[in-house]
Amino acid sequence: MPIFKIEPSITKEFLLSKNSQETYLNYYLGVPVRKGLFVSPLRDDKRPTCAFYTNKKGDIIFKDFGSDMCGNFINVVMIKYNCSYYQALKIIANDFGYINSSIPKNPKPIKVCEEEFKETNEAVIQVKLKSFTTEELNWWNSYGVTEEILKKFKIFSCEAVFLNGNIFTTYNSRHPIYGYYRGKNSNGTELWRIYLPKHRQKEPKFLSNWKSTMLQGAKQLPKSGDLLVITKSLKDVACLYGLGITAVAPNSENLFITENQFKVLSSKFKKIVIFYDNDLPGIHNMNKFRKQFKIDCFWIPRKYGVKDISDFYKKYGREKTLELIEYAKEKANYK
């Protein structure tokens, strides 16, 4: 009589019963799990913008402040192999020999980490603010964002940015720095998203200690309304606000609002529309989220030669942009 081997149910709890978070993180990132900043092993970079910390649930979190990469050991595998949560669980179980799978096994030798990581503090971003220069205000105005709108959305001009007490970048006229201020978390740490529109080589475009689920522009939302646009950047949120459109943006175009956030926003706004870039990643993500949440999406026709609403405003001006918005409302059956 044949003997059938029953594979275990692969869950996070099962994996942690076999090995520690430190072991898995070290295996897939190739760096020791300890305090301090280090260079990202998941992207081409020369600056130390990554750190580990332990959240309230006890998960050791890998956080890359120079991108939107953030998560526990399972999320790291998802990012590294561009796979789903379930696939990541299976990859880990296969690599560590917990199951027999047709998936090729990672030949890298396993090193069990005995030392426990106990860092509980998230990395700190601090900024030295300065007044906007005329050149900076003109740059924002070219996208339809006035000084009044900058104040409303707590967008500041920065002279210097510090990461964990170390200087990260400094201002000069060719490399402006803008800080999006979110307030403070429960530990009193200031929450900043730093925007470097003309970033230097090997310097990230964004630096952030916001949680991945935080929505840009959420604190400026009215209590209710007819229309809410979900776009892909705070610059676009601010541009749309100047055109009379209420909007929010996830922390990146690859992220989206959570099921719970969608439920809350749907209770406050009669209609929700996705408005992302018209490039291939933007179209792909819009279609994915449209199917998930059953909502309409809109993008700028490519004949205009721009990807987003703020660039459209800069190229064609306010009146043409308002005409585009009216066209978009018709397409979305919004009156």
C-alpha cells in the first residue's frame, strides 16, 4: 500500500516554529539583523537608507526609507521575487526544506541566527526648514499649486535632512528639497516624506518614515463629498485641489488603499475614481484596483504627451486642464 506524505500547512506561525525572523531576514537580505542604517540589498544604491525595527506585534520590520519597501520577512520575499503572500510562504518553506516542491530550491546555505534583535525604535527623520525661494514657488505654481495650497497640505522647503541623526542631504538651488509633514506618531516621532524632484545620482527621489498604509492628503479631506479621486502623488493631490477636485494618494503607485480605508471613504464620498499615470505600470495598477474595488478609472490620453495631471497643467495651463477634468467627469458618468 503506497504511503503518502502529508505536507504541512504553510503559515507564518509554522515558519516561525521552525526558525526565527532573524534567520529568514538574514537569508533573503544577506545582511545581519542589527541596529543601525545599511545600504539596501534589494536595489542599486550607495547610501545607507535601510534599518530594522520591531513593531508592536513583535514583527521585525525591514524598512527602506529611500523607497516604499517595508515589511516583515514574508514581505521581503514578496518584494524580492515579485510574488504573492502565499507564494512567498511556499518559497520559504521550500528553500528551508520544510516541503518538497517542484520549485527550484535556493542553493544558498542556511545560517541560523542565534542573536535576538530587540530594536523597538523606528528610524528618525529630522529636517531644518527654510523659507520658499521665489524660484521654488514659481516651480510649484507651474503645477497649479499656490503658496496657500502648500500651507494647507503642510508642504515645506527644507535646508537639510537628517536620518537617525546623520546628515542625509542638503539644499542647493539645483537640488531643492521639499518635506511633506504628517504630524507625530504615538511615540512623538515626527513623520516626514521627503521629496527630491531633482535628486542627485544614486540619491532616492523620496525618503519617508510614513507607514505604507498612510494616505497622502487624508488629513485635508472634508467630512463628506460627492467625488473623491485616488491619484498617485501629493503633488497631483495638491494640483487637483486647486482645480476644485478632492483627492488622496497612496505612498506609491504600486500601493493602494486597504479594504478598510475603501469602506470608510465609500461611506463619505458618493463616487470614487482612480486617476493614475498613463504609462504601462499605471494602467496595469489601475486595472488591478478597478477589478478589486469595482470602481472607475481614468487616465490622460497619450496624445497629450504627459503622464499625470500636474504635468498636464504645466504644459497646457489651467483652462485646458479644467476642460480635461470636465471630459473625465463625462467618461466616469459623474455629474
